[in-house]
Amino acid sequence: MRRAAVLLLVAGLLALAGCGVPDEDAPRPLEPSLVIGSPSPVAGNTAGTAVELLYLVRDEQLVAVQRRVGSTEVGALLDELVIGPTDQERNDRLSSALTGTDLIAGVRLISGTAEVSFRPQAGGRTDDILAIGQIVCTLDALTDVDTVRFLQDGQLLQVPRADGSLTELPLTTADYRTLITDR
């Protein structure tokens, strides 16, 4: 009996030693190959199968970042902006003017135009241009979105362009070009 236990222990140690996983000098991140279900969105834990451009904020400028997302639907990308930057993006001093807000009531895509509905807000915001710019540039980066416009209570809403002028016309990334900087 004792001999069988020793043989079993030796066999187990040999199996572990020969598992074929080489040693590495430093830890490295592993990319998930499959996401099952829909994980709850938590900043810093975003994983998905598609890579999309999201526009975040650094030093009052918009910065395009590539992020793995679970869905390329317009609503899902807006959720990513509200969730905010991942841990790595925060380490790169990136933020979102939309983090933690409930400004966005919904979004729908109609013939290439993303219509973003806003909830009525009490009080003004000081970062409206950056928030609107993040939304427009992120959605305009999608191949099926040509323009973005904003609504409140079903009515067209005037929003600021990069130069501070208000418009209710459909917007594109070109309207915020002066706010975009390289990483």
C-alpha cells in the first residue's frame, strides 16, 4: 500500500513537471478567446471579441483608443463611455466626461443616423462639449453610422460643436476635429 502511494505521488510530480508550459520572466496579460454570457460592465474589466474606437478625454482633448467590446451596437458603445476608462486607460490619464452619468436615455440607428436621446438635466454641465464630442466621435467611427443627432423629449436638441456654437443639425467627427489629439 505504501509503495502504491509513493508511485502515485511520483507519477503526479512527473506529470506536473512535464505539462509543457514554459516559464516566463515576467507576467503577461492573457486575451480571452471566448466570452460566455454577458458579464456585468465594470470599468477595467471590459472584454469582448470586437475591437472598436472609443473616444476618451485627456487634458480637455479627445483621444481615440481601441478597446475590446462585447458588442458593436450603438447603445453598447455608449454604455462603454458611461462605464468609463479601463484600469490601463486610467493609468494613461484618460477619463470620460460621461462616467457615472444618466444623461443618455437611449439611442437608435435610423438610415445611418444615430439618434441619441438625452434625459432632462437639472443644472448645467461644464463639460458638455467633451461629452457630446465623445458620443459623436465614438458613434461616427462605426461603419453603419454616418451622422449623429441629439433629442430630448422627442425634439431635436441643440448641442455644442468643438467651437462652442450650438446646432441641432446632424454631427460628425469633423465637427470635433480641433479637440482630437494623438495618444
